[in-house]
Amino acid sequence: MYIRWESQGYFKPNFDRGSDPFVVSMPPPNVTGSLHMGHAMFVTLEDIMVRYHRMKGRPTLWLPGTDHAGIATQLVVERMLAAEGTKRTDLGREEFTKRVWEWKEKYGGTITNQIKRLGASCDWTREHFTLDAQLSRAVADAFVRLHEKGLIYQGSYMVNWSPNLQTAVSDLEVEYSEEPGALYHIKYRVAGGSRSDFLTIATTRPETLFGDTAVAVHPEDERYSKYIGKMAIVPMTYGRHVPIISDKYVDKDFGTGVLKISPGHDHNDYLLARKLGLPILNVMNKDGTLNEVAGLYSGLDRFEARKKLWSELEETGLGIKKEAHTLRVPRSQRGGEIIEPLVSKQWFVTMEPLAEKALQAVEKGELTIMPERFEKIYNHWLSNIKDWCISRQLWWGHRIPVWYIVGKEPEDEYIVARSTEEALEKARTKYGKNVEIYQDPDVLDTWFSSSLWPFSTLGWPDVSAEDFNNFYPTSVLETGHDILFFWVARMVMMGIEFTGTVPFSNVYLHGLIRDSQGRKMSKSLGNVIDPLDTIKEYGTDALRFTISLGTAGQDLNLSTERLTSNKAFTNKLWNAGKFVLQNLPSQTDLSAWEAIRDFKFDKEESLSNLPLPECWVVTKLHLLIDAVTIGYDKFFFNDVGREIYDFFWADFADWYIEASKARLYQSRENSAASVAQAVLLYAFENILKLLHPFMPFVTEELWQSLPYREEALIVSAWPSTSLPKKTEQMKRFENLQALTRAIRNARAEYSVEPARRISASIIANSEVIQYISKEKEVLALLSRLDLQNTNFAESPPGDANESVHLVASEGLEAYLPLADMVDISAEVQRLSKRLAKMQTEYDGLMARLSSPNFVDKAPEDIVRGVREKAAEAEEKLTLTRNRLNFLQSTVLVSK
């Protein structure tokens, strides 16, 4: 089916039926990726949007692609090389990059093929990869433009350093976890003082003391006021002195109230040092070992150094105590290792002026974020934004478009250009034709290229490109709420900066998929649900329908019960389709088909002429079409799914299909069969249309099985809205339903065999009798009544005392002769025995509750449980006694 859709060009935008395009840029999954439930969620939701708007006649473009995923891909290939016994540094940059491209060509298509399994109706002819030539050109152009405006700069600042990956990572790529650790109490002697003059510092990272440039206390802390202005001796540094200063930043109540300031290894200390003009000392190499500043500890890994240092501090009497302490540990989102705050030379983007415009876009209503509560989070982040470190010390990615002059200091002279040729030309103009240049070794943060995705994939910076003019700005950006900052906000900022407009007018954020207990899926918990395994067991449509019923922005708990239920829904739909097909006339029976086509459901008068069940189901369908269309337009997909589900299962399958059997199998009139066939076909084909965006495969298969299909369901026209409705007829059929339910309940209460047909007297006023009696065949079929002995009257029958009296609704009652339903004498005997047994059980419970020993001494929950059982038993006793009395009175009357 998927191949057929794609080969027919259905996934490409078609301007024949409309000129207002609907455009979605797919969040590019990592090229290293394998399908997980997060992908299944975004693919399903975006495909729902795209299929709906395609059927509405809009030229629809869903633009797919993959991300080069700098860190993740480099890690994968480095592991592969390690298995071969080599490293990237052995290969050199050019050969390593070549190997990564080879890996990408071989394995990079996995995620794309898996996305197709979900039914994604993307235009694969426009698929992009973030390292494509076109996108790479856009990245270089964006960097140059930002630099020309003074928004990109280079400097040495505190960054999050990943020692294993050997690169800086952004604040957003650091995850904090609560982990057990230790707080080390260390003695810092006061220079020139006696042996009792010392400050005790509590730290979680003693190895950073080699980088201390001050010791700080709170100015109002009386314990230490006498030391302010003096010097402290940093332990294990051969007597290095640092000033003892005061600052309100110090928390008097944390630890000992004394803070070591290590500006090269702590974000807060770094800011404090810059404020106070303190020097910045770096004690760590980029691989996480200590450098020469650490003296004898130079070359040791940071954690080994910590152990050795503490041991020696204890030996020298400078280590006072070590106590258990819960740490907030920063870990790399990619590698999982502990991140090291480090001062490093990097490239940054100045974010404040960009963020200002992105904030205004929401304020002016140019951008709508759904759910609305995320607007506050978006505004808060952009209002407190920090400059963005965009350089990464990797080999895989977009090389930073900066070139340096051989023989000159990089800080002094560099050239920013769109290509090596342009850089060389600029260098020759300035330094002569013999100048030599070399490119910055770093690459750009992967999110830099992703921030250009909505317009770079459409041809930008070539603003005359056909796709850019036809499809930009895009319509909706749909993604997980967890990358609102990583990606969404940055796209908004870059879109406004480079194109002058927001890149999309709506942002729809979905939640995370969790397991049935609400836990995050993880390999360690063993609760990961694989979408491909789920598809094999339950089918793509059932999976899509299940995950689409989540509320926007809220996490969805996925359970096998939900999947099983929606697989049953798919089967129900299939069986309903079989029923409709089996009851349609042969395509060779032209007169029968002419009779079916004569029924028009878009006119008020034609609806008025329909029998009650048909008028009811068509009215309900027309109401559903209006509600569902509004729901799709407002992105209320969970409401849409539930409304279609309820109509199909509760109204169409459970009621109308059953009611139609009276026309199809019992009526002798051809016209009765024709109206049922016409309504079955009309309702079912519209159900398929409404449901198609959610469940594309089963709906298309059923659609193509129906006679006289001129085009595929995927491109068929969406049902018209504001079609006629007959609400009065709806109320009338609801009365018929209430009567049917009441009779069915009575049959169940008296255990009447399903095949047994019973008599009935239906009592109502003349108006109700008129429309109910017209549908006596339907009533008899649905309620298992004996049609010949079903009577309609305005007053109760003569044998009312020997009948079960039912009130179906106001003004509509029924009397069911008891003798028709049960053997009264046998039932009296059975109930008498049951009543005696129930009485014994009830008396036993009451005896326990009458005993002070039990009530006073038994646990409260046990006593409460017995009281609840006694109340329940009393209720059942009353019901059974009343029923027995009724049966006995019936026996007396009949005698």
C-alpha cells in the first residue's frame, strides 16, 4: 500500500486543488538512530496533520530528513574503530571523516526505512541530510552573516567540558542527577597566625584546590570577620597564599560557611572571579587529568587525584573529616560521563538581540505555542538566555568557516568566509599572494545547522528558490516539549534573523511516552517498548491510534491493554467493512445501484424522508463530521480520535448495523433494503475518511474494496461540513434505544435465554406510539421480541400485574409478561433457597459486628470491611426479597 501511494506521487504537494500550502518540516532524527516510541509519536501526529490537510485539498508538503548528529555519530564510528584496534587520531581527520561518510551510506538509511513502516506520507524526493551540500552552504552563510553583524565572537569562557568526548557541550546537553558522594572538610591555615588560626572549608571536589585564587566568607559572619583581608595558605601547594575576602554570595549556613574560590572549575566561582577581578587558574588537561599547576599530582586522572589528595591531607592533619553528601552531578547527555566546568577558548553567538525578536513574535500573536502553558516556559528561557557556545572539538560536522594566517597569532588575525576559495582570496588581498591559511579545526554545534532547518531545506540562502517561495514560512512545527529550547526557540530566532519572519506560525508540543506505570522508558529498567515489535504484534494502525490519543504536551502511559483494545478496534472496523460489502448489491445489478445512488444525504428534505434509524445515524454522522473537522483544525487529535471511535463503535456498529439487519434480512420491500444499503455505504465511507489520518492502512484497504472508487482514499475529498441534521429524529431514536436497553436489562435480570423471543406491550401517547411502532421490526430484532405478540397501546394491558413493568423514558413504558420469560414456580423455589443462604451469611456478619470483642479489638480496616460487606449483603437481600414477593404475587394472581 505504501509503495502504491508513493509511486502515484500522492506524497508530493499538488497545486491542482488549492493554492494555500500546508507545510511541516520533520524534526530530523539522528542518522545513527533506530526507531523508538518518541519517533513513532512525532511521525504519527505529523502524518495525521498532513493527511487531513491533503484531503482538505491543500497542497501538502511534509519535508523529511536526518541530522548528522555530531557527537552521537562520531562516538558510533569511534567505537567501531576501537573494535578494529585503531583510533581516529591514528587515521587522521580526512580519513576518519571518510570512514564516517562510509558508515552513513551503509547504515544511515535505517531510521528512514523504519519511519516509512509507520505510514509517514513525506515527500521523500525532497529528503535532506544536514551535511548535504545545500545545507552546508546555508550553515556557512548564516555564520558569516551573524559574524558580520557582530553577533558571533571568540573568547575564553567557562564551558561544560566532556573529557571523554574531548569537546565542549551546551548547557542544554548537560543532565543533572542526584548521586551519593562526599563532602570533604579541609583545613586552610591563616598566614602569619598561630596553629589555631585556620579556616575549615567543605568541598565536594578537593582536587580543584590547586586552582584556588581566594577564600571567601560572608561579610556578616562573625566567626571569620577577624580574618578578612588576611591571606590563607592553600594546602599541598608548597605555601601558595590566596586572599581571604568577603562577599554576600557566600552561604553562611552551607558547610562551614567558608568558600574556596576556584574560578577555572566552577561556574559560580568563575562569575564571582570576573566580578572581583580575581585571577583564573586552570588545573586540568582536556582529557580530565591534572596539569602542571597541580605539582606532584600532575598527570593523575581527576578522580584518582581526589583519592590520593584526600589520603595525604589526612596524613598531614589538614584533612579534618569526610562525610556522606548527596551531590547534584552534571553528566553529558550523550556520553553519560561527569562534565567538567573548564575555561576554554570557544566560538559564541550573542543571543539577547535574537531572543528579543523571538519573544515579540509570541507577544504579537505571530507564533502560537500549544499547549499554551509552554509559552511561559519559552518566555522565561528567552528572557534569561545566555550566549550560545557553538563550537565543538569534533571532526564530524560543519567545519567552522574561519581561517587563520600561517605565522600569525590566531587571536590577532582570522578570516571569516563562506568557502576556502573566498577565504584565500580575502587573505591574498590583505597579505599578498604568497599567504598561507588554515581552517579552524572545530566544528559547529549540531543544533546550529538544525536551527536553520525550516528554510535551509527549502533552498535558503537562495531566496529565489521555487520551494522557498512556495512553502516558506511553514505551517506547523510539531515536536517533543523537551526540545523547546534546544531546537524550537533557536529556529524561531534564526528564522526571524535570516528571513524576516517566523519559520512557522504554530508550534505543537507532544509529551513523552512512558510505560504503563508512568516510568520513563530505559534499558536499565527493561521497560523499553520497541515500535517495530509492537507493529508486528498489533499492527501499525493500532499503534498509531493508541499514541495519538495522548493530550498535547502531556506524557502518555503506553500499555499493552491499550494496544490490545485498539487492535480490537481495527478488527471491528474490518468486520464492519466486511458486513457492508457483503450486503451491497453486485456491481452488475445496475438498477439496485441506481436506487442506492438516488439517496442524497446533503439535502434537508431527503434526510426528512429517511426512516428513523437511518435519519438518526446520518444526523449523528453529520454532527461528528462538524466536530471532528473543528478538532483537526484546532489540533485536538485526542478528542477527534475518541469521537470517531465512540461513533463508530457505539452508534454505527452496535446500533445501526444491528438495526439495518431488519431491513436487509427481514423486510420484503426492496426499497427498505436500498435505504439500509445507501446509509451503510454513506456512513462507512465517511467513517473511513474521518479515520484515515489516524489509521491509514486499514482505512485505505477497506476504501479500495468498496465498489466504484475512482481515487485512493489518501487523496479523496474531505467530507463537507454543515450538512443537514434532524435533532428531533435523534431524540426519537434515543427513546427507541432506551426502550431496547430496558428490555435487554430485564431479560438479563431474569436470565432469559438469548434465543427466546418474548411478548411485550409498549405503552405511550399516540405520537410516540406512531414512530416507535413504525420501527417494530427493528425493536423486535434488537430486543429479541416476538413480533406477532408485540402490542402498542396508550394504556397498560390487562395482565399488567403478571408482567415486569419497565419505564424506558418519560412517557414510554413496557410490560413484559413474566410467564414468557421464566418458569415462575421454578424461579420461586430457586430464589427461596438463595434468600435463605443470603440471610445466613448476613446474620453471620451482623453477629460479628454485634460483638464488642470484635469491634473494639480488631484492626479498624478489618471492621470497616465487615461493615461494607454487611451493607452490601443487606442490599442484595432486599432486592432478592422484593423479586421473590413479586413472583409469589404473580403466582397468586394467575391462580
